[in-house]
Amino acid sequence: MQILQALLPLFIFVPLILSVYYSFRSRRIQDPKLRGIYAARMNIAMGAMLVVIAVSQLFFFTDSNLRRVFGTICFLLGIFNLFAGLRNHSAYSKLK
């Protein structure tokens, strides 16, 4: 458990950097197919980051109602972003 808590910032920081990177890539590229692929990758990275934040809030810290609500909202947003990103990535990959 100690190792997982020590690696938690890494599990949050890497998807954060990837989502910022893909966000800039999707906004600067002109090709709509590549723009869609980069936006989908951004959603996947953001979803992974939100799920990790939610899991950390729900399981690694002291329990309170505010933490449960925040963790649940982050988890639901993360799962939505993951599924939307995966769906869009497969759709835009077929177009490419």
C-alpha cells in the first residue's frame, strides 16, 4: 500500500502531461481525422487521470462525505471520458 501511495503522483502526472500534449496537438493540426484522433487520445488520458484521482480519494485517505462525493464525480467523469475516447479513437482510426 505504501508503494502504491508513493507511485500515485506518477500515475496522475503522466496522464496529465499526455492530455495537455494531445490537447495542443489536436488544436494545432489542420487535418480533421488526425484532430479527432488526438482529441480522442486526450480524452483517454484525461479519463485515466480522473479515475486514478477518484480511486485515490475513495480508498487512500480518511473517509468523509465530501471525499466520497468528489471521488464518485471524478470516477464517473473519468469512465465517461475513457469510453468516449476509446469509441472516438476507433471511429477516427477507421477513417484514417
